[in-house]
Amino acid sequence: MASPIFLSNPPPGFSIVAILRGIQLALLGAYRSLQNPKLFESKYYQQAFNQLKYSIILQCILWAPILTVRFFFQILALIFRHDQDLENIVSGLEYFQKNVLNIGVFIISAIRFFTPELDDLFLTSLKFIDSVYIEKHPDRKEHQYHDNLIDISLKLTDLDYNKTGKKIKQSWFKTIQLKYQKSGDFSNFVKRYLYNCSFNILIYILCKVPKIGTIIIGLISFQNFNDKVGSISAIIIFFVLQLLPKHYTSLFLSIFWGSRNMIHDLLLPYFIRIQFTKIEKDQWMKSREGVLFGFGLCYYYIIYQLPWISVFVYGIAESSVAYLITKVSDPPPNQLSQLINWNSTQLVWNKDDERKVLGGGFADQDEGFKPIPGSFIVDPNLKKND
């Protein structure tokens, strides 16, 4: 007897182990990409300083209205003696800005569409990872990610730069408008944010509705999670959300969708070069769902907890995703004519590569990078190889 149409199995690559390996890849990728001596040149020092500066400026802009309202309410509290009520209003505004609208993460992710620095950071890290691999395996010089991606590149991500490299002077509003009209990636990014923002607002409103609100949130969550994690997991999530306070329900959903969006954005420098169709990209990501989600979750949570250095952390995440690519995909061809056939071979994750990643082989084997300090305690062989 056939299963009801609303029941589904989880994606083949989605599991707790895969999510944990994704988090491990995120942290290990950051450590290994930061071994790149190129990142310690003056150019990248300046970029790192600018990222820290932009992080602080962004947070000041985001929190200035909240602090202004708080100051205004403190004055009112002296007059009307309703300290707790006013404090609840301010706390609600803080929560709405950070967890519902999620403006900070949106702006950080949008920066990539207006400056080539993040794209350059991805390519620089990928080139370094290639060089380490070839030094370790000199007989496999054809194993190139960076050079082959450059050879098959079809378009640039920095559409507001002309061919001479000089920035076109125009207002911010005009720049954003042109970017939205000309860049399908940017327009999809904005639409995805608006959709998730609307979803978060709906959940936030339902959290305020007594009794029936929690049930509706659970049903909406089941519908959204059913094809993402499978029916059994979606049912478990439904019942868990019924037990949790509404505050945690809204926070859980916000972090889940924020993490998924983040890995989409971090992979853009890769996708824009290999030219997957939308269906191909969705299938590529679905077969690696758990690892990619864990990777995005790691950096989303760090940015969520450390907003004052959020732009800097996002830069590290972009550098780290270069290492991720070398673990979940094969080197692309260097000929554009071979790209279509190669793309079709990547849609389903190679079982041998999947087993290596889920088994944690990437962390155990000597890949030519400097080992993590103290790792020889766990694996004495690393001390010998050092």
C-alpha cells in the first residue's frame, strides 16, 4: 500500500552526524584557511580592519533607534511609574529587530553583491588549498579547483564595477535598483529574505495568540519541515514545539531558516562560476543537506552571538567555504564545453566521498596543513608527520 502523499523521507544526506560534520568542517576550514600566508599581506589586513569597522558601524546603526526608545521610556518611567511595562516594550523591540527582522544578517550577506572582496577571499583561499594539496601530491597537478573555476567563469559578481576596475559613481538607491534589475542572484537573495522575514513576522504574531497560536505554529512548521527533514522528524519537531515556550519556538525557526540562507549565500562564488540551473543547484544542495546545514548553522550562530564582529566572522566563513567545496565536490573541468557533463555528475554526492566526510576522515588524515595544536594527543601519528 502506497504511503500518503504528505509523508516524506528525509534527504539522503540529512542526519545528526552530517550536521555535526558540517560544524566540524566549518571550524577546521577556518583554521586551515587562516594558514594562508597571503591573508597576512597588507591588503588583507586592511580588509580585516574594514570588516571590524563595518561590524561596529552596522551595530551602532541597528541599535541606535532601540537605545533612543529606551532613553525616552526611562524618562517616561520617571513620570508615570510604569517601569516594568516600558521595559517589556523595549525588550520586545530588541527581540523583534534581532530575531524577527534579522536585519543585521541580511545587510552582512548583501555586502557581497556590492564589493568583490568576499569573492576574492574565496578564490584566494581556494588557491591556497590547491597549492597545499599539490605540494602533498605532486603527481596530481590536474587536481585544481581554483584555476579551473577561473577558466570556466562566465560572469562576474561585481556588476557595479566596469571593465577598468573603477567604481561607477551613483547613488546608493540607484546602485541597489540596478543591481536588483540586472543580477538574478541579488534579486533572488532579496526575495528569499523577504519571504523568510514575512514568515518570521507571522510566527511572531501567532506567538501572541493564546492557545490556538501554538497549534497553528506547529502545523506550519510541520508543513515547512516535512520535505526538509522527513515526516518523522517533522512530527517530532511539531510535538517538541508544543512543549517549548513560544519565545524558543520563534527563535528555533529563525535560526533554522537563517542557517539555511547563510550557506546559500556563502556558496554563491562557487555556484556563479559552475553555472548550475536552479533545479541542479537545489538537487546538489539536497544531496549534501546535513553537512551544508551544519556549516551554515555554525557561522550563523557565531554571528548571532557576536554581532559586533559579525562582518569579520562572515569573511572567515567565506574563506572557510573554499575548504568545504574541496570536500563535497570534485574539481571542475577547465574546459567550458565539458561543464554540462561534469555538472550532471555532481548532482548526487559521490558515496565514497560522502563516507569519508561523514566518517571524519578529513580531520584524521594528514592533508599537508599544520595540525591543530595538541591534536597529537588524540592521534600520535600527527606528531610524527609534523
